[in-house]
Amino acid sequence: MKKILAASLIFSSIALSVIALGVGRSASIRPNPNADAFIQGPAVDTSSAVVQLKGDPLSTYSATKPAAGRKIDFTSSAVTSYRAQLSAGRNEFRRWLQAHAPGATITSEYDITLNGVGVDLNGTPLATIAAAPMVQRAEYSVLYHPNLSQSYHIINATDAWNAAGGRSVAGAGIKIGDIDTGIDETHPFFDPTGFSYPPGFPKCDALDSNSHHEDQDCKYVSPKVIVAKVFIKHAAQQGLDAQAIQDHGSHTAGIAAGVTGKTAVVNGVSIGDMSGIAPGAWLGNYNVFPGDVLSASSPAILRAVDAAVADGMDVLNLSLGGTATRAEEDDLLAVGLNNAVDAGVVVAVAAGNSGPGAGTVESPGIASKVITVAASTNQHFVGQPFTYPASGATTIGAACEHPEQRLLQRAPLSKNSSHRPTRTSWLASVGKGQPRLISPSNLTSLRLV
């Protein structure tokens, strides 16, 4: 049952209609006519790198890899022993750097989904790092940006809800890690009423603890949002933590697991029938875009993936993407996500905004073991269904803005005057059988179609 639900919420949480947030883009310039994405910043950060060391990580090593349908047992002696071995290997690489590339510094370490480290190069050539005898592969850090939109009708979520025992409890017992811009735990869509923390939670890093102790006195958590962690270099020096300053992560988390029974109000008009796909699920906030940061590096995202797997997340959602500059086996974030699947986690990733042409799936959506979700036509609109003529021949979605003046600004100019007509004269002038505008004051409800 959980597998059915997990698959459903994944397709929705990735956002079947993918829309990128602005990342230093012009609204009128596109890279080419075969792409939906607006121009972005650089695709890679040549000042840092991800380094894969020789030897399998915990997720794929024969003695620690979980059986099908299970997760890594981090308390087992085999895992403890092998983690010590991998740690020794990273220390060996650290000593090699000190002797052969003293300018380079290790900024992060991985052993669950990737056996490797993140490195600030500080002028050291990447080729020098790649030549170390214990290195399997080294690549510049790839930069990723958020992607998004919504709909539950076109994925038949209702069938999954019925199979799970009802919409409000769908997803109960599942932990969804959202690797994004953070989750606003105070938002009504994450109302914790009826929820309680599972054993071992809440979890947080020291930066997100009121007492500066890991997993103690956690900030930005609730019985619904049970994890708050931040992943960016020099977070403390920049005054950054897991708090959701941008809204992208709260949106993706809401699509995945927003609760039932809430009503949104847009321009004074109510929108009901709202929920995420798995309202009963817990959420984990793994913030890789803290503050106003618009680009996340592959080393930071890999740290978030490792942390989410270690925390016991059942599902990971990454509504983000970056240019796929290399083959899957050479894309270390894709490798790490494939290994997260081997560790027993369902991983969903956005295909990105570089389509619709062939070969335009972005990284890390190129990973072969994850569920990669591309754009799909979505017929919903935010507006009032409007039928004309009165006999009911045609129905359209009339998107009305509530200030009356905005309607008048869209009224046609008179041929002999630069002044726009009044509302009364304009509406009276609309020809018989043509669509007639409805005053926003008459709108009492709004629905998504």
C-alpha cells in the first residue's frame, strides 16, 4: 500500500507542469526555440568539486546494502565497521591533499550514497585531484535551480486515496524528505493537528537548534514537519539556517503532503478541495536554497541526500535541475541518487525546464533508478467558469482580477478618445452573444478545473 501511495505522491510532488523560478533570467530571452527554460546562470562552479573515492558506499557495498524492500541498518556491526573503513580512506585522501595539493580543502564527506568528499579547489587544477591514487572520479560542482507546478486530477490520485483508506490519512507512516528551499512549518497547509513525532524525531543540525546541539531544541519543526537541516558552505558565517525564506519548498512539500480541510483565498475568492497527495505523511525539510540563495551545488545536495537517507526518509523529492553536462555514470549526483534507491528510498526528480526537444532531460533527472517527471498539459485555471451564450454553447475560464480598475484597464479604447469607458458603458457595449464580463464583486467562489 505504501508503495502505491509513494508512487502517486512522487508524480505530484515533482509537479507535472514544470515551471522554473527566476534565477537571474530575462522574461523575454530564451536559449533556443526548442527549450522552455529561460536563460540561467553558470552550469558549473569551477572553484569546487565532488570527488568520488574508490570503493563502494554503504548503499551498494555487499555487506551493508539492504535487501530489497528494506533500508540500511545503521546500528549493525557490519555498517559500523565499514563506515570506519570508509572514514580511514577519506583521511588518507586528506593526507594526500596536504602533501600534493595543499591549497585544496575538504568541505563535506559522504559515505551512504556516495563514497567521496566535496572539495574547495582554491586554485588547484581538477586534473591534479583526479590523479590521486585513491580517486575514482572528480568533477566540478554542478549548480542546480528549483523547478515546479501542480495537479492531482491527471495522476488519478483519488484511486490511490481510496486504496489507502481515505484522502486525509493517505501517506500515514511515510516520511517524505523535500530537498528544496525549506518548508514553512507554520503554514496552515502543514497544520500538525492530529500528528505526533515518530520515535527519534524531531531532527535538526546545530544551526537549527535553539541550544546549538544536534537533534535538541529544534527550530522550524512540528509534529508534521519533523526535520529541519540546512546544506550550504559556510552557513553559520552567512547567518543561514533551514528557515524557509523562499516559498518554492513549501509549495512542493504542500503538493506532496499538505493536509486536508484548508481553504485558500485568492483576491477574496475561496479555493477549496485542497490537499497534498499524501496528507497523512510526515515531511522533512532539507534546505539547499536557504535565505535568498538561488543556486545549490552538487556537493551540498549530496550532503542533503546522505542526511535524508540516514534520517530514515522513505521518499525523497528533488524539484530542481541543472544542465546535464555528462553521461549518467559520470554525473556524481545522479550516481548518488541511484545509490539512494539501492538503499531502499523512493526518489523523485524533476526532468527540468530544458525541453521539449530530445535529449533535454536535466541532471539529476538522468539518473536511471529514480522516478523522473516531465511536464504535462494541465487544464486547470484560477478563475470563474464562464459560459456563453446563455444556451450553454461554450465554456471558458475567465480569469478575473478583483480590483475593478484592472478590468477597466483592459477595456478597449474608444476610436476617438484616449480615455477608457466606464464599467457600465463598457459592459453595455458588449455585443449580443459575446462573452460578458462579470463584476468581481459578484464572484463568490472559485474552482480549479
